Amino acid sequence: MKVMAAKDIGHGEVSGAVEPQAKTRAQESLSVAVVIASLGRPDLLNCMIKRMAAQSVPPKLLLFSTVTPQDLPEDFVETEHVKAIFAPKGLTRQRNAALDLIGESCDIVLFYDDDFVPSLHAIENVSRFFAAHPDVVGATGHVLADGIKTEGISREDARKIVAARDAQGGYPDDIVCECDGLYGCNMAYRTSAVRDIRFDERLRLYGWQEDVDFAGALKGRGKIVWTRAFAGVHQGSKHGRTPGIRLGYAQIINPLYLVGKGTMPLGFALKLMSRNVLANHGKILFPEPWVDRLGRTKGNWIGLFDAVRGRLTPERIEEL
């Protein structure tokens, strides 16, 4: 393997990096580990390495959790601040492997999707936000644009959107509201609060709603919030996404399963399910080019039949 052309994060400057903002004593005391669970998208991981190297304050650790070495960039080399581990396939399993490794060696663990483009001040602002709010145990940042709801956002366009927001400056340390769950593409937790909490590995593959479940398991430990303190763009890359029938199944079974666990409110689950079922059936004749509405509709019905029979088995997604 060849050594990365970009310098190791935490050492020296990288072309395109922004000037660091003023640090506070509290901020410097909070270290951040960034976790990326990925499968079959090494190009996105290469972009994330460069993005983290360009941060105004770099993370203490950038950790990739993949399934095989082939999921990593061809020229990937481990360093003190950039590492990779391998875990069984599945978002929840891969994130759990990362949590097991990190433990409480860092103060904050920040989960990004591999197709997320964070602000160049994101790590600095995450640290500052949690230092300013000691009663917060989990926070999701501001998603400036989300390609998951469209055909996707190109890397170039995502960077332009983020650059425009960074140019404005003035990221506030405010809490916009408290939440029942966080958005998994861009969420951070205190490691001291999640030391004995893990993602539910019965939520296989895509792990749909695993973020809400994980946040729900932290009830009583502190505030779960949405903030504008850190931000970025979710490209919503369609490469490597879960097939429609599997996602459609998860859209029914996963919320009902989480209601039974007590980590998702029933009202929220019913609203989520009905919205997806209506969207899948309503657009089945004229689907978006990037959405398998027919497959999702079939998955919805399989999930409904399983639910009626009392079969709340999210792991069945792997059989479809």
C-alpha cells in the first residue's frame, strides 16, 4: 500500500484548510473520535480522510469500520490518528465494533455516514458545543441539505453548500429543541453516557431507525438535542443502498419492534409507517428514477403480514 498524499490528521496543514477559530480551555479538554461505518465505497472514505485533515481542529481519531480491506481506499495506511477495523456486515455491527475499540478513550464519538460532507469547523464546534452543555449526552447537527430525499447531491455541490455556510461563520452553541431520536448521518454522543449502550444488532444491514433506537436507550441519562452548532451536507449517494423490498420491510417491522422495546413512541412509529406506506403506494405507477417503489411496496406488505402474525423479526430482512 502507498502512503496517503495528504498529511496525517493532527499534523501540519492540508491544502484548503481553514484558519482555526479561537479555542476555549473547555473545548481543548474534549476530544472527538469520528466513526464511519462503510461498505463498498472506498472513494467516499478517501474524501473523508481529506476532509478531516482540513478541519480547523482535527479529531483525535478517525475510525473506519468496514467489512473487508477492499472497502478501504487503495492507498490507505493506518496512522496514529486514522485507523480501520473490520466487522461483520451491517451498520449496527460495524458501529458497535467501533464503540468497543474507542471505549472512553475520547470524550465524544461523532458518527457520520460515509457520504456526509461536514463543515470544516465541525469537529471544533462539536467539542465546543458539548463543553457548553454538560447536561447534553447526544446531539444531531444541522443538515444543510439532504440528498437522501432526492436523486442525490454531488460532491462538488455539497462542498459548495458547506463552503457558503462556513463563510458566514457564527455557528451558535444553541439547543434548538430536544428530540426523541437523532439523525444517524450526523450525530454525536458523550462516550461516558454510552459506555454500556450498543446499537441493536437485530436491526440488520441498513439498520433503519437504529439511530432513534440508540438515542432512546439513553433516556434518563441527559438531554438528546438538535443543534445548529455543527453542520454539513448529506449527499444521499444511491450506490450501495439497500434494495427496495428490504427497505420496505424495515419500514414496517423496525418501528413496531422498537415500540415493543420502548425506544420509539407509538405515535411516532405509526406516523412514520403510514407516511412511507402512502408514499410507496402513491408513487408506484410513476416512481422517482432513484427509488424502487415497487420493491418497497412489496416489502411493506410482507412486513404487514409478519406484524399481523406477531412476527416482529427485523433480522428477516436478510432473507428477502
